Amino acid sequence: MRERQAKLAHPLPPILLAGIAFVGLLINFYRDADREERAREARIAELLDDASDLLSSGSHQAATPKYEGRIIVGARPAPSAPDREALRQAKRKVDRALEIDPSNVIAQRFDSLMNESARATTVKIAAPISGVLPRRFGSTYYSLGNAFLAQERADEAIESYRRAIEISPPHPQALIGIGNALLLQGKLEDAATTYRQALRIDPGLPEAHHALAVALHREGKLDEALIQYQKAVDLKPDFAVAYEDLGDLLFGIGRMDDAIAQYRKAIDLAPGMASAYNGLGAALAARGDLEGAVASYRQALDLEPGWSLAKANLDTVLHRTQGKR
């Protein structure tokens, strides 16, 4: 026992102590380096998400959820491109991301998007290097897909969304994005299939039910579309554009009173939605309420002064009112 205690009491050789200290320094060094790398990645992701928000919304659509500007059933005002100030702000954020890491693939794609968008040329989306990009960059590729989709560049949007899924599976929101791009290309069956894939992953996504309803609506599968629209608003009672699209469907099958109720719900939730006023005007005119239709069309034009369809609808109803005098 005394011999064992003596051995334990014997100090470690200095060279061994130095080795232990060196190993500790290395561990701390790599731990700090890893922490700094994660912080840089998080900051880049934040800057690029901000850039995507700026690229995806025009100045007059700032209060409208970005998703609601993507899926269009009836005739609606054309979405405007981001204004110059928004583009400048987005460019500054992308430049800052590139300053942090000039080799960041996604920041380079954002930079190409802004540089090439004016000429509407194709931007090649670089594939992520397996095992290198962290999962947080899945959301950044998703944001890049949103930016491409906002500019109606469907192929590049699809490729970006697929990168997001590769990095961060199963990513049902990116599947919805792919479906939206396919819808933009007129590939209705493929879009519906993709939306259903998203719903198999998460049946509680109101956006997926709404998007599937739109695809079915365009295919003429009205009963199925009606069910999906209803699921969307049941899951998300403040889903203004789904109420509007439901109104479009009901208008198309002649249920004017029901259509009017849906348009009014959409307007209550989103008073700046010109297309809902246009739909309400059409339904009121069809029911014979020409005065109400005139007021609705005028409200649509107050919100979108250059909208030729609303102007033509207003002129038609005014002509009918004059003929009744």
C-alpha cells in the first residue's frame, strides 16, 4: 500500500505535463475554430435569407405574404419586379456574405441571379459538395429557389429547391416550391403529384393543400379542388388567397352567393388584394348588383390603377347601368 501511494505521489515528468497541456491547447483551438465557422455560416445564411426576401417582393407587395403571390388561378395584376432600392439592399447583403466567405457556392448563385436577371439568362446552380454544406444551408437554397420563382425562372427555381432537399431532407416546403415552379410551366399533373408528396410528409401544410387545389382547379377537377381549398382554409383560417381562389371556383360553377362570401372573407383578411375586389365585382354583377360591382371594380383600380382587366370590367358594368336608365 505504501509503495502504491508513493508511486501516486510521484510527480509526472515535465515532458508529459507539457504534452497534456499541448493537447488541451489543440482541443481548445479546434473548438474555437469550429465555433467561429458555425457563426460565419449562420451569418451568411441570415444575409442570404434577407436578400431572398428583398428579391421576392416588390415594393407595393410588402404587406402580402410571398407565397400568396406565386399561385395565380384567375386574372390578377402582374407582380412587379423588386424596386431598385430593394435590389441595392439585396446586393449589399450578398456582397457582405461574399466578404465573409468568397468561396460560398450559394452566395455566388445569389450574386449571379442579381447580375443576370436583367438579361433573363440562365444561371447555373452549382451542386452542393456532399458532406460539406451544413443543414442550415438547405434553407438558404430554399430561399434562392423562392427568389428564382419570384422572377418566374422555373428551371433554376426547381434546381435550387432540389439542392435544398438534398442538403436537408425531406423538406416538404421545397417540394411545394418545386410544385409551384411546375405549375408555372403548365405541368399540372406533375405539380399535383409533387404537392401530394409534400402532403405525405406533412398532411397539416395548408399551403400544400391550397397549391394542390389550384393544380386540380386548373385541370378541371373541381370537386377535388373544392375539397382541397376547404382543407387549406380549415387549417389556416386567415389564408386570404385560398378564400379568393375558392371564390373563383364557386363563381365558375355558378354559386354566386357562396363566391361573394369567399371574396369578402379574402378582403377582410387582406384589404389590399385588388384581385379579390375584381372577383367580388364580377360575382355581384352576375347577381345583378351593378352598383356594388362598380364600387368593387373601382376599389380594385384604386389598388392597381394600371390594371386593364379591372378597367374593362368597370367599363362594361357602367355601360350596362347606363343602358338601364
